[in-house]
Amino acid sequence: MSALVVASFNDGEGGIQEAEMERVRLLEARLRQAMLVSDVTALETLLDRELLSLSHLGQTLGRSDDLDAHRSGLIKNHDLQTADEQILLKDNVAIVVVKTQTFGSFGGQPADSVFLFTRTWLRSPDSTNGRVIAATAVRLIREDSARQCNARPGSATKVMQTTVVARFLSALGHDT
């Protein structure tokens, strides 16, 4: 279940504002469903051709990287649970910040984590559809995990991140 917090620069438009919020919520639901089942056709519709995405490991990725990861089975989501969703509307843009608990695998390894995603949606001028033009993922570290890594702060995380980055880039055909 999602707890929704709505923020906007222009709250004075009543019904129009709420209709736009609902449109963004529906786009987010379509994106989650497409990610959950690796529906590449739906993802092609929802992700802009010029998508600029920053992964939780600091890599800049494009639409083709995301599509290839789903198409190849590198990313497999079994469940995506969202909370604390915030939406900001401005002109033809909606910015969504949402906490997401992911359950699945990455490169055949379990990859259950909590992320804070920020997505920028651009509304199509001739329809009620929209496309993600920018996205950022931040992995949130649980307190118990942070305590387990207290020998040298960040050391275990850096080793894991380096391994995951190398595996991801290799799977996409990039040199590491």
C-alpha cells in the first residue's frame, strides 16, 4: 500500500489538478506492472527514447540499457511494494519520488532491497500518456545492515557495488 503525499506549485486548479495527479498515479502503476513482468513492449512506451537514468551505483544509463536488462532476464522482479509516494506537478512535467521495496534477482543473485526512486514524467501534448525522461535510484541501507559493515564503513558495500556494476555492464556488452 502507498501513502500518498501530494505537493504542487499550483493547488488552485481543483479538479484539473486532481485529474492530473490520478493520471500520474496510473502511469506509475503501469510502469510498476511492466517492470514486474519485464514487459519490454510496455517499457518501450513508458520510457522516453532519450531517457537519462542514474543507477543506485552511480552509472548513467539509457533506455536501451534498461530494456536490455529486462529483455535478457538480467533483472527479474517478483514483487514491488511502494510507500511514501510524492508527486510534484509543473506545466507538462510530473516529478515522482517513491520508496520501493524490491523483491527479485539481478544476474541470478537475490536482490531484495529498498530504493528511493525519483522519476520525471513528460506529458505527451496530444494525449493523456506520458514518458519517463529522467530517473534516479538511491538504495537505502537498513540499520541492521549498516551495523554489520562497521569494521570499515562502506568497505563491504564498495566490494558488492563493484561486483554488481561489473556484472551489469558485462551483461549489457560494455567493457569493465
